[in-house]
Amino acid sequence: MISESKNLISEVPKEMTLTKQDKINTLDMLSWASMGATLTSIWQIIIPFALFPLNKAQLFLGIISIIFLIVSIIVLYWSNQGYQHLKKSKGSENPPLQPWHIEGTIYLLSFVLIACYLTCFVGIFLNQGYSWALLAAQGVELLHAQKEASIIINSQAFLIIANIVILIYYIKYSYHLEFTPMHLPSLLGWFLVGYVFMCSMVIGDTNFLPSKIGENDELNYEEAQGAHASIFWLSIIGILVTLFFLFEQRSIQQEPSPKVRFYFLPFLLLLLLGAMLFINSLDFIYASVRISQELKKDCKATIQSYSQEFIDSIGCPSKYKIREIEGNRYYDQKCQLKDVGIVWENDVNKENTEQTHQISCMSIQCCHLIAEERTLHYKQYFLITLLTSFIGLIGAGHCFDLALQNPNKIKAGPSVYTQGKYILQLCLAFCSIFFGMYLSFKYSVSIPESSPKIKISKMINYHAANYTEINKFSSIDNCFIPVDKNEKLPFKVNYDPAYCVNPEKCSAQTQGFFVCLESVNGVFQVLPDWQDKNCRIYGTTVYDSFHLQEGLHGYKSEDQFCALGLQQSLNNLLSKAIYLCGSDVNKITVKMKAKQLNVNFDQVMVQHSEMIRQLNKYKHFDYEEDHPQYLPKKRHQSKETQLPSENFTSVELRIINAEDFTPIKLAQIFVYIGSDKCQALDQDIYFPIRISHTDLVGKTIMYNLPFSKGQIYNIQVRADGFFYNCMITDQLIAFKVNKIYITLSKLLKQNEYMKALLWYQNPKTILELGVNLLFDEKTQCNVGFFNEECGGASYDTKDIPTANSVGKEITVAKLTKNNYLFFVRHIPQSPDIKQIIFNKGLSLSKNEQNELMEDVGIMLESQPKFNLYVQQSLYPIGIYDMPVDKKQEINSTPQDLIWLALCVDGSIGASSQQPIDHFWEKSDSKKFWQRRTGSALTIPNSKICEEANKN
């Protein structure tokens, strides 16, 4: 057998054998290359284990670098020993360790390491976000963390390229050191075994990948499920094809003249499988990007949904922030409300009556870390598939090399590709398959604990309400703008300095007119969308649609219209906004009277008594009754002015989006008098006295609204894409600009059921809206600023403090068959007071108590209101005011003041709404809206609704 091997080896072409000097030079170069590889691999080991111990791509790079370090040390020792041996020897004998075929091992490992390093090269860039997110979670400033991670990743990428170059150098020279094509079949067998092993790993990873992802990302996982199935079946085909080639190539080597052309078939198949695996795996990168963006979109909800144990385990210092006060540790409250969350982990598996619902500031900086960690599994699967593709492509390359060889060059193969190696390769291939099957059925990972997911029932629908349009007088045949019968033009007034008491102080800007129009067989109507701060219209019949109908049907024979204003404002009114309507336009007659006065229309107004006093000081002159021209009269002829005894007020409205506090432009405003219903009003009964719309900053001012004490004003607001809202009030003040905020909620989406809106008038007041659902004795949902989503309900407001923070909203997408308790919680403005009242064991000082009561007083004056909307109704189906008159209930719990606003029975729907109209009072008198004085509960639960129904 030995002599046969010698004969076979002697058949190797001489051009493949290196001279002694060539071997010395090659070993010398390998020594230097291995020394450089030793240094680079050490750096590649330090970074992953020192800086990124939780990054799997980095860990894989560290492990590969350890293997490369070991290989480089062996190469360094072997090349150095061979170099020294050949330098000292006089003949051309082989260097030490030659019988071990160490050059073949180096050749084989170098290819494997190149595939691994290429995978790591892709992996470290894919996981760069995880690297800087880990640094940011540990307290490094975000931009600095990104910069630091980028520097490290780029240095690693440079070293990986250097290592790949060194490995290619290893391959080149190990191939020429007594290494011939007869080794190729044996090496191909090892690459095929490696490909079987990687395909088995991919198959094993297929079944436990969903358990890695967990319930939270189940829907996102479905996006990549098609690619997942394709990769699974491609791996199955790859295993079958590879096993066939392993069996077949042994028989080829035993033939007298090997059929090397056969290797074109495995080359094509392995190349195709590798390319298809890579293409399909790209879907996991796409899925990881989408999931990462989705989780980063709402950082608070992302952090809230995962347990403290899981978040702490991935490298975040702590999910909840802790503050030490007087030697004790408390949950920190000194942060913006948008960063506060409920500590739900403390209430898991507790009875509802024992759940404390503590809240705390959360480590929002860990959001990016969670998002990156949740996508690592997709990236890991991509990298495993990518490595499998690289191994397959390397095998395809060797198949191509074999297919181009001369059969005589690999004829000596059986002596090198021994039966023992063949059997070992088959055994390893089958073991790999069994290992993949074991992973498929036995491997499991713990799913991150998350807040409970609640199943919800179907929606209940309501019918829509319609809004009636305002009449346009120009479209009514029997309505026209009144004109002077002589001039055939609209009436107008003209300023004449001759009629001034003090001519040197008079001007068109200070001299106004009191004008009255009188009609026979017709009635006056004014367009409600006309207004001018320098003009006041007396009376409301000019807006009344019933009054209009009386005139059109001839039931009203006489009418009068009076206004006070400056010249230009009055002329605009007379020529554009006032109409005269009657049953027969040919029988209508009209005349005008006017008095010139010294009028002071400031930016706003002065007290009415002061206005009367100023007006009565000056003299006036009459117009001719039928002609709007001054008559020449002597200056000394005068009499005192007697104006109608009517007050006026103005309203400045700001219309705000409840979701993000942005102003709503071009919102329509309708002002009614006397109606206390927020609905589409019958215009035969109720008529708008003013119509306006907001400007680009969501603001409008309506001047000179007629006012009387105790008058109810119904200000209705509507805007495209929003529910309507109404401010119904009798609290306006005469001769003052009353500032009012009205908050609108966006319309519900098709699959959403109802929406709750809290709105109030003082942006400095901090009020929060919440809802509670009880499912069983140990399960409940609380939704609010502290927990943004649960049980089909979601808190939609972005709690960013602004000058327009005057509303909060909660959307209920679908109803459960449970009671919904909506409540409103007052949050003190002082961070110190907030820190105390949200933690047990702390008490307020006297000064802090006084400050808190002042804060509560300001809140009560802000007129908090609660609206409820449903899918098909543009108007709220209910508006409820905070019961500010219940002083005893307020004084019992000022430090934890919660208004129990409304109950809704989910088994019936929103029509079951029942206002509680109480605060969550601390008392032992056992009324349904009360809690015991010693109770540790911080959030009311919907059991209150059950008790309210009994009462």
C-alpha cells in the first residue's frame, strides 16, 4: 500500500512542487502574516467582550476571532519551525509536522473563517444601531453614543478586511506547500458537510424563531413568514442534494478515469441554492427595519409593554427611575408626564383590591435598545442564512475547480480521500441533520413578559347626525340689499367735520354714526358671518330665521334695524351684509335715520356706562328721514343721545387638536343664543347670531356679540376630519374679550368604536384622562398617560407641554362586555408635591398643602368637561361638567383628586352612559363613589359602575 502511494504521488506534475528556497520564502511570509493576524484578532476579541457583551453579532465576531487567533498561533509556530528547519537542513526534506497535513487544515479553516468574517462584516453594520443603543441606555449621550459606536464599528470593519486578506494569503501559500489537486475531492467533502450542518441549523432555527420573537411581535413576524417557509424548503433541498453529492463523488474517485465533468452539476445547484437563500433572507432585513421603526415611533408604549426583568436583562440600567429620599427608595416622579408609566409588574397575580397601580418615570433612553433587541432575531436568522449561502458558494467554487481539472491530476484521490475520511464525513453530515431536528423540537427560549393582552368583542354602531346649512339671503328671491330710493344705491353715511363739537380733534376714525333703518312690509336680516369690531348691531331678530319667515309670508308689517359704528364699518354693513325681505318686494318701503357721534372703538371695549357718558357729552344732528344727506343746521341746535340699553361682549376662540395640541385652521364657528344642546339645531327655532372661521393659527375673535346677564351662549365648532364640539356657557362677561379654548378630537377610524375627550380652559392646569376595565378578580386594564394601551383602549394624546395643552383623549377601538369607568385625575404642577403624593410614606408640609389647594382652585376654575363620541355621530352623545360645587369631596382628597366622570356598560354600548358626578372621596360611609380612608388604591376601578347601577 505504501509503495502504491509513492507511485501515485510520483505521478504528480513537477510544476506543482516548490523548490527549497520557495518554501523558505513562503514560510517566512506566513510567519509575518500570522504575527499581524495575531494582533488584529486580539483587538477583535477585546471589543465584543468588553463593550458589547450582549450583541450577538459582536459575540460571534469575538468567537471567530478567538478561532482565528488559535489558527494564527499555530501557523506562526508551524511556519517558524519550518523556516528554521529548512534554513538549517542541507537537503530538501519536508518541514516538521508535514505528516499531519497541517497545510490542508489551514486551507480548510481559512475558507471557513473567510465565510464567517464576511458574515460578521455584514452583521456588525446591521447591528450598529444596537451597539449605540446599548451605549445610550447606559447613560452616554445619544449623539456621542452614535459617534463612538460608528468609530468602533468602522475600525472593526477595517480589521475584518485585513483578516480576510491574511486568510487569502494563508490559502494561497498552504495550497502550494506540498498541496496538490488530489486533495480537492476530500476538501470538497468537508465543505459539503459544513453546508449540511448550516442547512440543519437553519431548519432548526425555523421552529423556535417564533418563540424568540414572542407575542408582541407576532403580527410583524407574519410579514416574513413567506420568506421563512422558502428558506426552510431550500435548506431541505440543499441537504438532500449535498448528501447525494457526498455519496456520488466517492464512487467517482474510485473510477480509473474520474468523470470531472460531473462536478458542473453540483456547482450549478449549490450556486443556485446559495443565491436563492440570500435573496429570500433579505425579507428578514426588511421586516427588522419595519419593526424597529414601529417600536421607536412610540417609545413610551414600547417600554411600558415589556417587563422590568426583560428590559433590565438586555442592558438597560433600570426600566423605572428610582429616587432616594431620607434614606428610602421611591419611584421618581420628577419628569414630564409623557415619560411616566404605570408599574404593572407589582400588581401581577394580585387581587384587584390589592393592586396599587404605582406610577414612575421610565428610562425612555432604553427605547432604542428594546427596538434593536427585538429585531436581532430577524437579523440573526438573516446572518445564519447568509453564512449558509457563503459555505454553499465556497463548495460551488471547489466543484467548479474540480470540473476544470485534468482527471489524471486527481487520479491519486483514493489514497488521499480515504474510506475513513469518507465515512467520517457521512457520519458528521447525518449528525448535523439529527442536531437540526433536535433543535426543531426541543429548543425553546423564554418569551419576554409583557402587559396582558385582552380579547375584545365586536363593535356597536350609531346612526349619524346631519348638520343643516345656513340660509343664503342672496338666493332668496324676495330678499335684497336695501337702497336709497333716490340714488338707487345702498344706503351710506358720510363724515362731515362741520358737525363736530371740537373740529380740531375730529376725524373719520373717531366720528361714528348711530343708524336706524325702518321698513314697511319687510323685515331686516343680517348675514351671521359678517362682523366688525368697529360696529355693533342692536337686537337679535336680524339673525332670526323665524323672523325671516314672518316677513316672507307677510305676517310682519313693520321692522326696525339699528347699529352703531364708524363710517367705513357701517357702510360695509349697509352695502354687503344687511338684507330686506318681504312677501311682495314692490310694496316694501324703507327709510334711514342717522346721528353723527364721537365714538371711541378701542381694540376691545370700555364699560357700557362709560360709553353712554361719553356719547351723551356730544351733540348730534339728524338726517333727513328719507335721504342720507346732512341738512344744513345751526351748530347750537342739539339734544342728548339716547342709545338702546343693550350690552355687548366679545369672544376670542382658540381651536386645538386634542391629539397633539396643534391649532386647527379654518374651523367653522357658529354662535347661538338660548340653546343648551350640542347637536344640529332646528334653524326654525335656533339661529346663529354669528358665523366665523379660524385663521392659520387656529384663532378667531368675534366682536360685539349682544349680551345680557345669564344669557346662554352655544358656541359650536366643526372642522373637516374632526368631531364637532360645543362650548355652552352663561359665564361670559360684558365688555370684555372672553378667551375660550375648544378642543376637537379626530374622527374615529372605521374599526374604532368610541372616543372620550377631556378639555378645559387653563393650559397651566395638569389634568389627565383615564379609563378602567375589570375582567376578573385579578385582571384589569388601566389606560391613561401612565399606560397608553390596554384591552382595546388607547391613550392618544401626546403629552408634550405647550401653551395649548387643554385636552386629552382616549379611543376605545372595540368594546368588551365589561364596565368602563372614565375618570379625570388632577396632577399638581409642583414636581416636589407630585413626588410626595405618588409615593407612600411621604407627607406634605403646611406650605405644600397651601400650594396644592391653590393649584386645585385654579383647576376647578378651568371648567373641565368630558365628551363622549361614537362612530357615526359627529356631535358628542354626552357632555359632562366637573362637579366643582362638591367642596366636601374635593377637600377630602386634594392630594389625590380624581373625578369619576362616566360609566359605560360594554355589553350594551355607549347608549348606557351613566354620569357619576362625584369625586373619588376618601370616606368610610360606604357610598359607592367612596374609598376607605386607609385604602392604598391609587386608581379607581369599574366596580364603582356596578355599585352605581344598584343605586
